[in-house]
Amino acid sequence: MYLGLMFKWLGEIIMNNKITIKAADDKDLPVYIYEPSISRIGAIVLIQEIFGVNDHIKNVAEKFAKEGFMTWVPDLFYRIEDNVNYNYSSEDIQKGKKLKDELGWELPTMDIISCIANLKIDYNVATVGFCYGGTLSWSAACSAYGLDASVCFYGSQITNFLKKEPRCPTLIHLGKKDISINEDDQNKIINFSNKSTTDIQVHTYENADHGFFCNQRDSYQKESAELAYNRTLEFLKKSL
């Protein structure tokens, strides 16, 4: 019956790519689905920034789907506010930070793990997250069983979660000009990765600032973004 429901949901994507799944506490978790039209490599849980499931995150989801990854994007702020879709203005940054602080880390990590569990029925699964989502991708990698890989783009609070090692191979992208993850914090992440028994790869980008992957931000750095994307694809194809 459960698999039947899954296939029914996937059949609805042609008209509407938003479904709900049951979170661990029985809440209805909204998830955007992006299906590949080519042979499937595996699945990705794509994790938002503080700006919600906005146009940038949807564009990234489409990009991964075109590469052959079944991509799920959970709407993690749903417990507080539906359909958050902020831009990168200073006003929206403050709104996003407020939502992130109100939600905390435990509930969104739990919701990400619910997505992983659903996808594991049919796929090997990775998490990929940006900024806030980069830290959550790390948190999920340290907590989830069955996760096959984790990618963390400029997760500015990863250093708050260095007491546990990831349970899967993990790839981290950091911009050298990123003051939200200063040199000391970047060195903490690098030193942790060097001592870890898990495969943790850390790449730093000399000319990149926070948000360098997002072409809707002033901090977008095309060369670094393309290199990070290609490294991510190589890592995911190897891990999944």
C-alpha cells in the first residue's frame, strides 16, 4: 500500500510537483519533486537557504534533475510559515534569520531524515545544502542512517556540530572571502576533516564569498560556482 501511494504521488508530478509526506512527528511535510527525464543515478534531498524554497533553489533542483538525480526539496519552514520564498534583500535576510532561529536545528534535521527514508526505498540518497542548508546537510550526515553522501555549500554553522562525525562521505565547499565562516572556522572544519575516520573532502575557493554559487546574489562567482558544481557531480556520481 505504501509503495502504491508513492507511485501515485510521483504520477501527479506532471501536473503538480508538490506533495506531502509524513514527518516523524506525524506533521504533513511539503516536498517539491523534480524528476529526471533520463536514466536515474540516485536521489538528492536538496536543502534550502534561510530564504525558503525560492527561485534559486528550484533552479538548482531542476539542474540536478537534468543530470539524472531524483531531487526532493522539503519546505522546511512549513511549521512556522507556508511557502516562504524570499529574495536576497537585507530585509528578507532578517526575516529568514528569524525563521531559522525560531525553528531550531532538530526539527528540520528530522524532516530531512524523513525524506531520506522515503527515497531509500528506491535509491541511494545524498543531501546537498546551501548556507543554512549546508549546515543542515552536515547535521543530517551526522545523524541519519542510510544516507550515502552529503554535500555542504558554505554551511556557516558547521563548526557548532563538530562533536559527531558524518556517517557518510561528505564534501564541503567554502569561500575564502566568506566572513560568516572566517579563517579560524574554516581551519576548524579542515582540521576536523583531516582527523576524521570518514571521508570528508574540503575545497576552498580563493576568490569566493558567501553565496558564491547563487547567480542571484552580488557575491556570485562564476568560475568558483562552476568548479564546485563539477566537483559535486563527480562526488555524487561516485558515491551514489
